[in-house]
Amino acid sequence: MAPQPHDPGDLLITENQEELEMKAYCRSVFLATLLVTGTALGAAPESKDPIKLTIHDWTGQYITTHIMGRVLEEMGYNVEYQQADYIAQFAGLESGDLHVAMEMWETTGKQAMDESLKTGKTVDLGETGMKAIEEWWYPLYMKEKCPGLPDWKALNECAEAFSTPETHPKGRYLGGPVTWAGFDDERAEALGLNYEVVHAGTDAALFAEIQSAYERKAPILAWVYTPHWAPIKFKGEWVEFPRYTEECYDDPKWGMNTEKAYDCGKPRGWIKKVGWKGGEEKWPCAYQAVRNFTISNQAMGEMVGEVDLDGKKVDDVVENWIKNNEDTWKKWTQCS
Amino acid sequence: MRKNMITLLTVIALAILVSCDKDGEEAQAPEQKQDAAETTPGGPTVMVSADKTHAVQPGDEITLTIEVSGFTLDPAKMDQANEDGVGHYRIYLDSASGEDYLAQGAENTTKVTIPETITDGSHDLRVVLHNNDQTPLDPAAEGSVLLIVYRL
């Protein structure tokens, strides 16, 4: 005969205890079943050694990398985030000191990636799904001073409008950090642009200067890329250079300047993942998950905006994405 | 056989988890993002969202969802005599006005084709309320959505 409760409070305690015991039992059985299932799968993680994901200095890449890192953690892997130079990281990826880079942009990293893949020590882990542009950009108020824009041929006519006391009468173009490559010095020379190319020290410095100029309606011609918050916050346009072709970068004879390469705009297109080749054997399921990773410009643009415009923390934005997109990332983790 | 066993074990594990947590917190639905909204104080308001705002290509067809309050959208009244609080909208690109519109209508969902001549950069799609006789409301009432456009 079951003990009779003495009062409603006792009844509540008894029910709570039973519920707690039942839940504890359920969870034990669940974990045991998962353990058996995992063993049967021979599933992740194949090694507890940390997978080193490289991080750079722009918000979108930080978000992409941390989403991937969180998914790998959910799969049971150990993950480390390693600050690395965007182009120089290939040395680390080839040696195995670094393992996965989540954003290699066709716009700036294609040549370095192609060179690295030729060594056979790195592996192309596929496109992220995002499509990129990074090019010379101006705020719309500058179009009033230079109505021939966005055609690049208007740039020389407007060099003074884009000049600063330090560069006058030459125009000033604010490029990205030198580590981003991009060949803007070569581009200005090949196209005969009467501009001085100045490189920002960091991503933050680049956009701080753009913001400062925009708020003052001061002249500014600068490197702006997207997915990024800048084109959301600042109304502006990208300069239309002759369209990029591989020959433009490789063959000086191509294009309007038959003696110099880079007489065209930057490439536009994919953002890929790339990894240390040896990682495919060491963490095959993790690498498959990285290959499966895709995200849209729309989703990334919104997350970058949440961080850089709304002031949310990257970790919070990433956790929110993980929480709300379980159906998406769980598919990445399926390992064959 | 091995696959069947794995599937069975996975199903059992999930069933246990679901039954244990059935009283737990429901997973939250993804946040519905309103891309842009503008209001005219004291007058009708227009809220606009789009199915695609990033990496938009010239020629893309964008689906706009238009929510209007304080105003009735009525396609049957277009080009009829004016009636207070009734009309339709026109969709403009950036600072265009007058007859230079991309589309007009009175449905809550509509499609707009992005012109091939659009420049690479940031652009506004503006939904502007109009009276039945094709004049814009005065004071104006409009909402907009920002598009990031670039050719690939």
C-alpha cells in the first residue's frame, strides 16, 4: 500500500521527487543509448586533439568561424581559435599548425589559395554559399561632386574632389590592410589613376575612417566589402572597373594597359573554406561538417548588422543562430 | 543490418529525450526580421519587408510584403474618385518620383524586378501610398527596404 500524504504540501513534495527521479532515470537511459549508438557509428570525435580554426579581423569571419566551432563542439570535438594573418595563414595550414580557415574570398584570396592547393598540403573545403564583393567605394554625396561615377574613368576627373591636404592634387584612396592583398597599388598604376593609395592599419581603422568621413560628408574613396554592415549603414556605390578576368591578373597584355597586369577590378564571387589536408584523415567527420557548412548572404548580413550596428555580442548572436537553426546545422553533422 | 540497428537506437534515444523533456521549453521560432519600416506620425503607416535584401542582382525578382495601417488598399478603386483613407501604392527606387515607378498595386504581397541598370551599391525600394487618382498622399506616407546590390 502506498504511503498516504498527510497534507497537500506532502503531496507536492512526493510528486516532485517522483518526477525528478523519473527524469534522472530517463536521462541515464538516454545517455546510455546515445553511447551505444555512438559506438555503433564509430562517430565523432575521431581524435580529441583540438581543431584549430583561424580567425581574422572582420566580424563576419568571426561569426562564421564561431558558428562552425560551436557545431564541431556539439559533435564532441575540441576546438581552438587561432588568430592568423589572412594570406600568411596558408603556411600554417600547409604545415598542419592550423587546420581550417572558414573564409577565403575569391575577391582577394583566390591566387594565394590556388598556390597553396597546388602544394597538395591543403584542401578546398567548398563554398560557404556567400557571394562577395570588395571594391573601391564612395558615399552617394560624392557622386554629386563627381557625376561620372560609378564609371572608373571619372575618377581622374575627380581626383581633386577625393584629395586631402596630404595628397592634393592627387586623389586619396584608402585601401584595406596590406595583409588583405587586393593589388590596389598595382591597379591604380595600371589604370593610370592619379590617386595615392593609402592602407588602413586594420579593419577597424578602415571603417572608423569611413564613418568619420561619412558623418562629416568629407571626401572618401575606400575599400568596402560585403557581407558587412557598412553598405547597410552608409549609402554609397562601388566603382565600376573593367570586369575582372584571370588574364587581367596573369597577363599584362590583357586589357587597356598592355604593359601591366591588374588593369581591372577585383574578382567577385565565392567565399570558400580551406583546410590542412592531413585533417581529413584525422577528423573525417569534422571535415565533412565543414564541407557541409553553408550560410546565405542574407543571414550573414543580418548577423553582422546585429553585432556591428545593434551592439550585440558575437557570442550571443552565434548562440542565437545555433539555437534557432538546429535543423540546419544538425544536417551538417551527419557523417557517412 | 548495422544501419537498421543504428537507426533503431537513435530513434529510441530521441524518444526518451522527447518524453523526458515534453514539459520543457518549446524551441523558439526564428526571429522574423522586419527589414525596414517608416511611419508618418499621425497618419497612415507602411511597413515593408523583402525576401531578399543582400547580394541582390540586377534582374532579380524581389517579393515585398507590405503592411499598411490607417489606410485601405483597394485595387478596384484605382483611377476612381478619391476617397479618404483608400488608395494604392507605388514602388520607387531610391529618390525616383512621379511616373518613374517600378510597379504599383494594392496587394499585401507583390513582386518587383530589379532594373538591369541599377548600380552596385545600397539602394532603397520605397513603397509610397497614393490616392485613387494617382496623387501621393499629403502628408506623404511611405515605407522602404534597403537592398545591397552587386553584380557577380
